Amino acid sequence: MAICYWCGEEVIDGGGAREHIVPHTLLQDTTDDVSEFVLPAENAHKVCNQMLAKDYEHDFCQIVFHYSMGNPRAQKHSDSKRRNLERRLTYAANQFKQMRLNGNRTEIALSASDKKAFEECVKKIVKGLYFKDTNQYLDLEKEWSARIIWNTLNVEHDSTAQTQAKVFLEMLGGDPFKGNDVFKFRFKKVEDGLTSIWEFLFYDRFPVYVFLVHHSEKDQVSG
């Protein structure tokens, strides 16, 4: 039976749509083969695909591009954002409210809705990669949970974040990345357990760390 990687329900003929595990907007920035980050129509509901894109992916990509400012591969999205700001004054005002100057750098103050968009897209990526690797639905409600480490998002500038990232890198043990020049990922399971730590790297400079925790082991990795 063909099932949707996102909701785990059957995909009926005509109800599916090809799904980009990593938002398509990001994948457009690479000339490499992106087939490893695409799920066929029989494994993604059209409605799930549309919901994720409509409700979360735009804000997620804007956050990634903010943190990747100055990277030439992200430049076209910076240019696009600037054009949007020039055309849509209300949108511009809301975007600038999210940003604050700290010394000589600009940081983003993530709102609750920003965090929700970021969390849902990170879960989407984890679920998609898991499905691609195992051909099994990843239940993040009853069996697993994905815990994002938020304080590492500003790792280029924050010494506390750098220290935390160093611990995670030691846990990953030098395992090589999979991916391309825009998005890379790697993961490693804990010894004698199901829980794993994942690293997503966007534009070679924006790392995201996630623990995929099996509920039978949640007490062992609390905190």
C-alpha cells in the first residue's frame, strides 16, 4: 500500500503529488542532482504537500536566507526578498520588526509563528529522509519526537552556541555528510539505542541540530 510520508495514510490514485523533502525554493539553488531529496507522488498526499508549502515553507526559507546573508548561493533569494520589501510595505514592516542589531550584526527574533514554521519544516525533512531511507512512516506523535536545539541557530556569533555545537559534533564522530552544495545532512544513532542525533547544514554555514528520540528512551535524553 502506498502511504504518505507525512500523515501515514494511504495515498489513493490521483491524490498524490511529488514532494521535495527540502523546500523546493532551496533546492533551486543547486545544480546537483536532487533526486535523493524528492519523494514520488505515491508517497505524498497533494493536500499534505500544499498545506506544508502554504503554511510553513515560506517562513522557514526566509529564516534560512536571513541567516545565510552574504552567501552567493543565497543571493538571488536575498534579492527577491528585497524586491518583496519594496513592493509590499506591510510585509516589509513585519519583517523588520523581527530583526534587531546586535553590535555589527543583524539577528532575528523568532516569533512563536516563526518557530512553528521552522519546527514543522525540520520535522518534514526528518520524516522525509527517514521514509526515503527505511520506506517506513515516522510517527512523531506516538512513537518518536523530534527535538530541535534552538540555541545553536546563531552558532557563527554566539560562544555558548559554539560550545554546544562542539559537543554535538563530537557525538557525530566525524561521520561524513550526504547531500549537495546547498543542503547537507548526517545522523548517528546512540549506542545500544534507537535515538539519533541529526545535523542539517544549509549553505555550509547554517547548522541545525535535532534529536530524534524514541519514546521508550525519552527519560534517558531529557534535557
